[in-house]
Amino acid sequence: MEFFAILLSGLISLVSPAGLIIDQVAANAIRSQFQSVEQLQVRVDNAPVHQILQGKANRLLISGKGLVLTQAFRIASLELEAENVNIDPSSLGRGQVSLGQPLQTGVRLILTQDDINRAIQAPGFADRLRGIAIDLPGPPQVQRQVQRYDFLNPQIKILDGDRLELSIN
């Protein structure tokens, strides 16, 4: 019986470093997609371990805080859990990620009020808002003109009761 316990613990110790390396490689690949990251943890659950060479993982867990995509867009917290991940290994050689099957995932994303306001006040977002046309209803015999508006200093305020207040000058 002791022999089996020693054999099993030896096998686990051989496999564990491979899992840690895979987690670190995945974390570095994800970290490279952001300008800065305060905290990032990645865990790839896979049994047997050799399946990762074929692009298959049983479960992928990602947890991050303070993820900055651009200077104007920051994610306060991100939690992602995906099961039965199947990535085409040949796509990785081209610098792309191509999934072999649809991804089943759950995501929890937290954006703070300050992060949202910084994002909507960014020049790129303001340019998108300028493209919005507002067509007000009126009598059919009156020729209506589509109005375009500029939104200056948009602000979002998060209120109690899952409500938002949007103020635009």
C-alpha cells in the first residue's frame, strides 16, 4: 500500500510543474493584451496534461484586477470561467487564437463609475456619439430634418436600486 502512495505522490509531483508552467504562459499571454495589470491569476485545469499540446483544456479560470486596455478604458475586476476549451494549435503559430468549438463561459465584469466616466469622455467615444442622429416624431406633412448633436462632458452616476443617471451638456 505504501508503494502505491509513493508512486502516486511521485506522479503528481512530476505533473504539477507542467501545470504551473502552462498557467504562467497563459497569464503572460493575457497580460500582453493590456497596457497594465494590477493583479492577474490564471489557472488551466487539464487532465491528462498532454492534451494542452493539442489545444484542449478542461477548464480555464481567469481573475484580474485593475486591467487597463487603453489609457481611457480600465476594468476594475474581471472573472472568467470557461469549460471545454478547444483551441486550434496551428492558429497559435500565426499569432491568432481560433477556437475548435464554441466557448462556454461565464464572465463577471466590474466597472467603476470613475472608469465609465473616463471611457465615455475619451475622444474616440465622443466621436462615436457625434454620429448619433435623432429623428423626432412629428406630423407626416411637415418635412422633418434629422438633427445631429454634440455631447459635451457626458457623465454617468450610479444610483441606488440598479439605476443610472446620464447627464450631458
